[in-house]
Amino acid sequence: MAFYRPATYQRPLAITLLIALFALPTALTAGGQEFYISFASRVLIFALAATSLNLVLGFGGMFSLGHAAFFGAGAYAAAICMSSGITDALLALPLAMAAAGLLALIIGALSLRTRGVYFIMITLAFAQMAYYLFISARSWGGDDGLPLAGRMTLGGLSLGSDSALYYAALACLALVIAFLGRLAEARFGRVIQAIRENETRMEALGYPVFRYRLICFALGGALAGLAGALLANLTGLASPNLLQWMQSGTLLVMVIIGGVGYLYGGVVGAVVLLSLEEGLSGLTVHWHIGLGVLLLGIVLFAPRGVAALFGKRHD
């Protein structure tokens, strides 16, 4: 499995899309469709979470079923910050990333000593342990979750409106995509890709394979924590359901739909999956059938994902 960068023509296309996304809340408000601003924010947040998993899976070659643990940890960290009087996102969001990244560092330090199906199962086990930990923590709401008293501010500007939170999520996603694009071209990025392709050879060349993989795993966890913190602000609740293994499965499906190892794979997958859910759930409760048909079509006609139709191999 290789890592892919966008084709040359995609850069101006991405800039055009970014401008369109910037104007989206204004257009929706003018059309009386303010509800979809909240939906668009949700798409952006899940795109960020799926991108963080794509870093671990497509970039680092680590098939994790425990990514939801970091997603949920970021949400709880944001809620705890709010309850502790830390309402500025400039401080709370980095703290959420640090908490999720630290959790990923601990889990990764233990999980990365295994390989293959054992790694998959141990990450799943840790995620379930985290889920039951938050379920049993009565001081953090237990089954009911931990509600936020309100939305955060951002350098003195309130994120109380859906449009403000939308722009915050858009800015975070754009910065993360730009960062990962640069990371892929940096020495760390090239080394971690080489490790994914041939770990034994990189060990023989003297590279600290475990350390590189652990940093990649922790970075993915920190970015998932950022997404979780933003989602907690959107919904007003840090729910233990965010840590369930099914949430990890949802993020994994997004990555597969979008394209494993493609820079925009997580974004494309989140847009496709959530748009499909939104469109079909209003027509039938069996909207998952449509998802199954989509996955079948991708396996048969676009096995590398939707983003592969527009991507370019990273040499």
C-alpha cells in the first residue's frame, strides 16, 4: 500500500473548493437553510477524524480498530475544560489534543509491540476498556455523558453560533490537511512510509522503527482528539458512545470509501458517507442498504477509493 499525493491540478481545485466552503454559511442563510450549517460542521469534523485515522492506516500502515478512544477522549477533555472554567478554544483544543495524544502514546507503546491481527485486536480491546471506563465514571456523567455548559470562545470570539463553529472546524481541517501534505514530503514522512513498505529492511538500516511508528500513532490520536473536542462543542455533549468500537468502524468505512493513503481520502469518505446517511435516512430507516451497495461498488469499480479517481501516486 502506497501513500498518495494529490495531482498537480488539484491544488487550484482545492483552493476553489475552500473558497466555496467559506461562502457556504452565507449562502445557506440566504436560502433559509440554516440547519445545514450544523450538518456541514459535522461533516467537516468527521472529515478531520477520518483524516487522522488515514494518517495511522494509510500513511503508517497500522490497522487500528481503537481510534474512537482518542476521538472520545478529545470530546471529554473539552467538556472537562469547560467545567473547569477553561472556555477559550485556543487553550482547550490543544489540551484536548494533548490528552488524546498522551492516551494514544500509552496505547501505542503497548500495542505496537504486536503485529497483524493481534495489533487490531489489542487496539480494539483498549478502546473498549476506555469506553467502559467512561461509562463507569459517575463524576463524568456515566452513561449520560458529560454535557457542556455552552460553546467555547476563540480568542474572545464566541463560537455560540453554528456559523462560527463551522468556520472554526473548516480552519482546523484546512490546517491539518496542509500539515499532513507537508509531512508526507518531510524526512519523517518518507521514513514512516518506507517502514510501512518494508519494516525489516528499515530496521536493518538502523532506523528506530518502533519510535517512528509510535510518533505517527500518537499524532493520529492527537488529531482525532481535536475532532472530538470540536464535535463536543457542536453537540453540547461528550458522550461515551463516541468511544464505542462501532465509531472506529464508521471512521474506517469513511477512509475506505475515500481512499486509504490519499491525502483527501478521509475528507471524501466523510462527505460521501454522511451525505448518503442524511439523504437516505429521510426516505427509509434501511439506509444502510444503500451504504452496502456503495461499498460493493467501490470494491468492484474503485478498490482504491473515490479519491483514487483524482489522486497521483507519491513517488
